[in-house]
Amino acid sequence: MSDSAKRSQAYTAAGVDIEAGNQFVSRIKDMVKSTFTPGVATDIGGFGGLFKPEISGMEAPMLVAGADGVGTKLKLAFMLDKHDTVGIDLVAMSVNDVLVQGAAPLFFLDYFATGKLESGVAEQVVSGVCEGCRQSDCALLGGETAEMPGFYPDGEYDLSGFAVGMVDSPKLVTGKSVSPGDVLIGLGSTGVHSNGWSLVRKILGESGLKNDETFPGTDETVAEVLIQPTKIYVRPVLELMESITIKGMVHVTGGGFYDNIPRVLPENTAAKVEFGTWPMLPIFDWLQSQGELSWPEMLQIFNCGIGYILIVDADSAGKAMDILDARDDVDAYRIGEIVERKAANEQVEIRFP
């Protein structure tokens, strides 16, 4: 037994294995380094991560930060014993949020907490976090692994994290210039993403569908459809910002269309969304039917196939669609327009065929 193991015996007896934690950090070092960008000025394992952003050519650099978790979608990962995609969900929820204001993600930090550290599971989780960082061109700058015996049920863990991005102040996207006549462009989602999972799990449990059965309307299993990670929109949106002015952006998360779109609208405007202008994914048709929900209820809870929304002026809409359609990593749809808001009306009107 090593000297450090001897010194740690009392803590190990209490359920915290310091040696296992140290070995885990050593094993993930190369994985984490694969996300490093030129601004990273430190290795993992320090008390804090160092990052030197490139600000040449910027008039007034501004940092934008966002924090989030994965929510009860983690229950699905536990049930399926599949842990290599929830890290992508974790990164996506934060980087998509800072992107809304036009910020390019710089770095990400994660927090992984569990009752007993199972290194194989933890490594799978971190592999997903690293993949999410690579997809969003940001560095996994650091994080925390917390082993807390008795706090979490066996085999379970929790995840949270935050992203920091940067934007030049003159290019900050606030929604203040949104006006009637502007166009809504929706970017397709990969599925439920990371919101609404308490209801998804309830409907799934009542349905009797098994994880290895074929999901209705697809050639994939139930498990494959449900575990799809949250789409990361960083690359297509940042490319689009180089060519046109985006007036407002929306990350469609908890609260769906009705709660998220108004967050970027001036008080005198409203969004008129034309339902049916984008293809509905089978998961949402099934949830609506199986859960006996109306489409307004669905659009209040889920992204319903549109995970991100851009607001551009009418003259730029065609060019924006051309740029997005030329990419193979995103699907774009013209889904509505901005109109003048009538007194006391809600700021989101969804028109059904």
C-alpha cells in the first residue's frame, strides 16, 4: 500500500476513494487535452483553469456566461446504462444559451457528482463532455468530480456545468431591433433535447414500450430515439453571423415556444409561427398521441422539432436560408414572421392549419 493510500484509509472507510479519484483524473487527461484551443494556458489538475482570449480586432470584448444541467434525462442514461451522450447534452445546453447573444464559446467547466465513483461510467460521461466541447470549438478548461457517499442512490450521478463565451459589443445580439416584417427561421432539433423529461418518462412508463422495441414511425429502437443528444448550433450560427445581421435568437428549451420566444422580443411585437412549416419528428407525434396532449400543450413543453430560432429582416432571409441549406450539419425552415402586437395579446401566436 502506498503512503498516500495509508494516509487516506480513514476517508476510504467512510466511502470516499481518493486514490480512485486521482487515477480517474490521470486517465481522462488526454481526452480533455483533445478539446484544448489556443487560448488554454494551463493543464488540468490545477485549482483554476487559465484562458487567454484572442481580442485583437475587437472594439469592446464582452464575456457571456451560461450554466445548466441535463435534468431528469439522466434517469434514461441510468436505465439504459449508456453514459457517453449526456455529456454532449450538458455542453449543448450552456453553449447554445451563450450563442443566443452572439457569443462564441471559449471554454466549459463541468461538475460530476456521485455517491461512489465508478471510473468506467465517469469516463464515458467525460467523453461526451469532450465531444460536446469539440463540436462547439470550446475547451474543457476544468471541472470537479465529487464523491459523496450516501447522498446519491447507487449507480446514479448528477451533472452540471457552465460555458463562457465572448462577443464584440457592437455585434451583441439582443433582440432590441426586432420589428414587424422580420422573418423567423427555425433550426431543426435532434429530438426532445434536455427538457420535458419528467413528462416523457411518465408517458413512456404508461405506454409499456420496451427499450429494445422499434420506436413507432422509425427504424430505430426506443432507446436510440430517446437518448439522442441535444443539437449544438454553434458552428452554423457563427458562420451565418459573418454574412448577415441576426436581430434575435432563441434557444428553445424549457417552456417551449410560448415562453422562450418572448425573451428576445420588444414589447410591441409578437411572433406569428406557422405550424406545419417544418417536419414533425416521430418522437413528438408519438408523445402528442400517447400522452393525449394538444399541440399547444406540446409547444409549451417541448421544442417539437425546432431547437433554435433566428430572427432576421425580410431582405436577409433568403441569403440566410441559402447559407444554412448549403451546410450538412443543420436543417433550416422558414417558420413565421414578426408582427405588431395587439394590446393584451400574448407575444406568440401559433397558427394551425
